[in-house]
Amino acid sequence: MKERRDVYQAIVDPTRRAIINIIAERPQNISSIAAQFDISQQAISLHIKILTDCGMVIIRQQGRDRYCEADLSKLGEVAEWVDQYRQHWEHRLNKMEKYIANLKKERYGKKKK
């Protein structure tokens, strides 16, 4: 049974994030991607395989070269997931700001009397 991969597996690893950043600008062949790292081309190929399985990279054959192209559409799923927590923390911070404002009113209001 093939392991199911998702966008979170693509972005959890710093090397894979770096690969995505590199090919987001323009498609590149695997050799030129590997040249930008201090790890083997075989290790980069494995990262690219995972990115392909996650749907973040599309491989296009051009002659003898395989070019990697980023498909950033799946990052929308991550943005939605993060956004729900951003809204949660904004709500909590707004409540804290109101609480602090009320404390200041109570403290400064009592001193003036």
C-alpha cells in the first residue's frame, strides 16, 4: 500500500521548503537544484519525489533532462489551516486588550477621586 502524502509533509522539511523556493521562481532541472545544496543529488531526488507525491512539484521531461516546476496551489490549504488559528489568537488578544483597558479605567479612575 502506497503511503499517502500531503502538503504538510512537503513543507515540514527545510530542504524541501528550500527546493520549493528555488523552483517557485522558475523551473529547474534536478542537477541545477542539487548544485545549490551540500547534499547528494540522490538525496535531492528523494526530496523531489516526496514533493511530487505531495502534489507540490510537477516533473516535465525536456530531452534528457527532467525539469521540476512548483505547483503552489496546495499552499492554500496550509494558509486556511493557519488562518483559523490566527483568528483564534486575534480574538484572544482583543479580549485581553479590553481587559487591560478596563483595569486601567478602574485603577486610574479610583486614584482621581
